Amino acid sequence: MALGQRGLAPPRLRHHKTLALGVATLVAGTALMIPGTAPAQEAPALYAGFASGDGMRINFRVPDFLVVEDLIDAGAPAAEARIDSVEGSKGFASAPYPGQAAIAGPGLFAFATGQQFPASYPWYAASADPATPESTVDQNGIHLESRSAAQSSRSSARLGAEGSGRAASDASVLRAEGGVVTATASTLADMLHIGPIVLAGVTSNASVVRRPGGEPERTSSLHAATFTIAGQGVVITPGGIVLGGTDIPAGEAPGIAEALAGANVTVETIKAQETPDGIVAPGLRISTTQDLPGAGVPGTVTYTLGQARASATVGASSAAVVSPDPTESRTEPSASTPDSAASTAPSAAAGSPAPVDELSRTRANAFSVVG
């Protein structure tokens, strides 16, 4: 059989084919080992949202009596929600809320001593994604609920029953499609009687919407269905707290100043405050004096209503923005800040304007402040 026909190729030709095949394999293998240019990966989306509110905040301060002057500083009730691209989603509801130190106390005690604290704080419901997606407490006129998911958190707290004195707070944060973060908070205090002051249906709302690349879109409000001092309906106007239907400052109205002075009560409005990424709704602060039970030492009891708060960040700046600490977020503004409020008290300047943003829907037995 002739070479070159069917069968084996000539030796030299076989050698060339084998060499060519080896070179091709080597080239192909080299090509497979050359790292390709990977597609550019987008930086992780950064965002944060925070909302909180107290139906009513109660502070009892006794100066120069103990090392800690604020013997009581509690939200009744309190709700908080937050989401964070770094720390995740979490929230809580509490009634009353004694502060994070009291909540964490049993755990810190056990860690420090190796012994279990006798009991944990019972009126506290906390959630965190994914470990504790929901938590509820329902007992003796107290209802607390907190739920957290990957992109949302909401908490609600109820204290008391309708018609017999009640308070409520709600907080919610959501990151929707497109990366829009919305934070909302609301508070309610009802059927309050402090000296000559009667209040009902006091609500505050704060909301912030933040879109990627955009500025925070803020709204806030404070409203009271009923607000009377010594039986007289009062309202808030740009000129201060006045008698309903008149421009007479409430501090100058017959009977009101005397009633406040006789009960050692002051009342002041707190203007809405814009933060770099959110809003604190307007509020109402009422203070009176009271002896410390069993000690006979005078102290000051302060009731703060309203001041729901919300904030949201989206984008690179979110990495540097830390949501307010729960305890810190509930102590602003300071009562000593001179321009934080306009006061209605016997010693107050009668015609001083109330530092509120905008006023609307005022009537004889109600007021509304829109921030």
C-alpha cells in the first residue's frame, strides 16, 4: 500500500501534525489562564432611615438632691424604627420607656457578675432582622408591637384606653423600589389634666422622604383637638398663644395668668426643627412643681407632647450618618435653650411671638402648628 493513501501518514507529516496540535493546545490553555477583564461592579447602596416618637415624655428633676438629678425621664409610650445598610433593620416599642440603660441592665448585670438578674423589663418589645422579626406584648392596657424585615421596620405602642386617658406612638421606616427611603412617626396624648390646663387629642406627625441623589422632603405637624386654660379656649398664632377668636395674649387674659401662677404651671410651645437629614415636629411643654414623695424635696415635673421625629439618608453620605441614639433622640431640644419655645406663664412676656413655623386651622378650642 502506497504511503499517502489510506492508512498512516508519512512520519514527517505525522510529526508536524502532532506539533501543531500541541502548540494549539498550549495557546488555548494559555488563553484560558489569562484573566479576563471583569465587569465593573457597582458600590453597595448605602442608606439609613430613622423614626421615633413618644406619646408623652415625663421628666421629674430634683436639683442638688442626688448624683442623678433626673429621677424620672421616660416616654409613655415610645416607639422607634430604623433601617441601615450597614447595621440592618430593627425597632422597639415600650410603655413606659425607661431608657436603654434600664433595658440593657439585666444583661449587663449577668455579664458582669455571672448571675442572672431576677427579672427583665416586661413592657418592651424589640425586633431585629433576621434574628427576631417580630415581638409583641399585650397586657393590662398596654399593647406593644415591633416588626422588622430586610428593608423595613415598624413599631407601635399603646397605653391606656380610649375615653380614660391614653397615649400612643408609631414609627415606620421603609426602603422601596428605586431606593427611596421613607420614615414616618406619629404620637398621640389624650385626656390630660395638668393644673388649670386641659388637653385632648394632641397629635404630632413627622415624615421624611429621601430619593437617591435628592434632598430630604420634610413634613411635620402638631394638632390638639381641645386646649383650654382655666376653662378658656386658647390658640397659637404667629404672635403667641392667645385667647380663641381674639388677639389677646393668653398671659394677659383675665383669670389665666392667676390660674397658672396659683398652680405653679408654665406652658410653652416648641418650634419644629430641621436636622441635616430630617425633621423634629413641633411640641408642647408643660412644667409644674411637686415634692418628691417621702422626702419633701421640691422638684420639677415636665410633660413634653409631640415632637415626633424622622430622618433618612440615601447615597454615599449614608455611610457617615449614624441614626440618633434612642436615649439622645428623646432629650432634644434642651429646656434651657432660650429660643426653643415661647412660654405662657405669669412671668412670660405677654406679647412675645411663638417660634413656630406656620400656623393653620386655629379655632376657639383647638390649635394646629404645621412645621
